Amino acid sequence: MHDTASTALSAFDIAAILVVASALLGWFNHHFLKLPHVIGLTVMGALGAIGLTVADAFIPGVTLDDWVADTLQQMNFTETLLQGMLSFLLFAGALHVDLDRLKVAWLPVLLLSTVGVMISTVLVGLAMWGVGMLLALGIAPIWYFVFGALIAPTDPVSVLGVLREEKVPQSLQSAVAGESLFNDGVGIVVFIILLGAAVSGNDFSFAEGARLFAIEAGGGILIGLVAGYVGYRALAGMDEYTLEVLVTLAVVMGGYALCNYLTLSGPLAMAVAGLLIGNHGVTYAMSDVTRDYLVKFWELVDELLNSVLFLLIGLEMIVLVAGFDELVLALAAIPLTLAARGVGIVVSTKAIPAARLQDKGAGRVLWWGGLRGGISIALALSLPAGETRDLILAATFAAVLFSVLVQRATLGRLIEKLKRDHAPAVEDDTAATAGAPPPP
């Protein structure tokens, strides 16, 4: 006889539970709630977490919330996302970005994903520090900047779906996708540097931080270039779609594992490798049959992992600690992160004339479409246990849930309004690209 109370679930058991739950809730949402897929899964996951917590508090003998919490702890959301899912998600996202259009917007994308992230980190950190002082919280100031770094990266997946549905110009889609792909890597590197200083208790050195950033980011980009080129050459030397799909899997898993071993930026490596294979590989190294199979395979991987990810975002609310300080920080985090995002966009796209985006309303789309997602929550969950972690988790969940449930749900209406306000410009740009083949 097995003692079920003490038997840990295997990795396969946890994966099976998550996939089955995602499928069932996705089916329920499709037929009844009819919300956008990622919103529906997040809502149901959050409601499930809240319901289990309430049931445990008011119904004697109910311990399902403990079982769910234990299961999530066994799974280790941070490890699963940052050391597994993220490599596939970023590669799959980069496959669909048109490199030629991205080259046109290279300067604003570069500034948004570097300067924009730095500005957002500093402004959010300063503002949250001020809120913490008003609450008389005993938190070292650097932890507020750690929060600023983890909340800076944006999630391109769900917002790109809206941009395609609304027929937003391809140039703007490429700018949004490019920024999101690269600011994930930049934000994670900044977070790791600040977290190291916060945990060690040493004073933060800008020079040392810049040196570490250059090594990790530059090394990640170099690994991505090498892995992408090796994958491209391997794809060009055969015409066997099953083996070619396997080659792309090897690029993702091998390249990301190598970056982890060398302590370089795996997310930046996967963004670069995905861009190379999604453009040069798809165009010059694949037959039509291989291209069709490979693109559909990565679309399926992308959809599956995002379904599980957004369900987990909702379920992870079960770890939140409810208190007055947590509530105040959570409510403050929403407007502060939005304001900092807006300042970062204005500085990145207006300060230098060459960095200005030509699409009408691009700044507002970038601002309201800058959704936070699983990366921010995974980074927050990786913090050392204690009061500081509880406070930062509450602020992180508030910003993420607002972006998924409010910004994502209303982004389509904002785009429709912008298209009405700038009808000639949007229609001309769309018409100009209508005859061109879609990006791979």
C-alpha cells in the first residue's frame, strides 16, 4: 500500500494535470464564457485559487488548497518557466517576426528593450520606495528596484494575437514583437544583477552592474547567433521535415542549456536564434512541406505552453498573503507600472528623431499593449521567502492580472479607435502590405 499523503507527484503526473486542466477549462471557456483564450484560463485559475482558499477557511476538513499549493511547490513555477518553457516560447515567438521589417525599426526596438527597461526599473523602484516609506515598511530600498526590474519585461504572445486580428500595420507588429522578445532577456539580466546585490547586502555598483550586463547580454546574443547559424546550416543540408523539426528542438534546448551553464542570457539567445531560423532558415533552407510542418509544430508548442502558463498565473494566486500592506502595494503597483512604462516609451521613441515610430498611435499601442505575464510572476516567486517576498508578490500579481484582464481585454477597442482617428494612414499602410506574402 502507498501512503498517498506522502507520495510526491512525478513530473509526468504534474504535466498531465496541467494539460488536462488547461484543455477542460479551455473547452468550458470556448463554449460558455467565450473570453479570449488566455484571459479565460487566467480568470478560471484565479477564481479556482480564491475558491479553494475560501473553502478552506470556512468549511472544516477541506484541504484542497493545501494540495494545490503543494503541487505547485513541487512543480516549481520559477524553475519550470525560466529553465524550460521560456526557451520554447521565445523561440516560437521569434520565428514569426519579419526580420526585414524589424531592421527598419531596429533603433526604437533597441531603445525600448534597453533604455525603456532601465527607465521603468528606476521609476517603479523610486515610486514604490516612496509608497513603502509611507507605510513604514522595513524593506531595504534595493528590493523596490528588484521589483521594478521584474515587472519591466512585457509579454508579446497575447498582444500579438490582437494586433493580427485588428490588422495593425506589419511594421508596428514587428516593433511590438521585437521589443517584447528582447526586453524579456534584458529585464531578466537586470533582475539577476539587482537581486544579487539585494541578497548579498552589498552596495549596488553601477559599473559592476554594467560589466555583468554586457557579459550576460552580449554572450547570450553571441550564443544565439552561433546556435541559429549552426541550425540553419543543418537545415539547409537536408529535406526531411521530421529531422528538421528535431534540429530546431536541439537548437532551443541545447542553446538554452549552454547559456545556463555559462551563466549567459538564454532568453536573448533564443530570440536571436529564432529570428535567424524563422527568416533565413524558413526562406532558404526548407522545402514548402518542411516549412508547413515546422511552423505548425511551433505554433502548437506555443499554444500549449501558453495555455498552461496562463492557467498557472491564475492558480499561483493561492500563495498570496492577504494583508493591509500587501493590498496597498498591490493597488499602487498598477498605476505606477503604467506610468513608468509610458515614460520609458516616450523617452525611447521621442528623444532621438531617428527612433520615432511612423505608425499613427504606435506609442499608445505600445503603452497599453505592454502586458506583463508569467515571467514577472516567476521572478517574484524566485525571491527568498519572507515578508519582502510576500509584499513584492502581491504587487506583481496586481500588475500582471490588471494587464491580462483589463489591458488585454480592451486593447482591441483602443486599436479600433485609433484606426478611426487615423483612418487614411492606417488603411494606406495596411493596403501597402496587403499584397505582400505574410511573414513566416
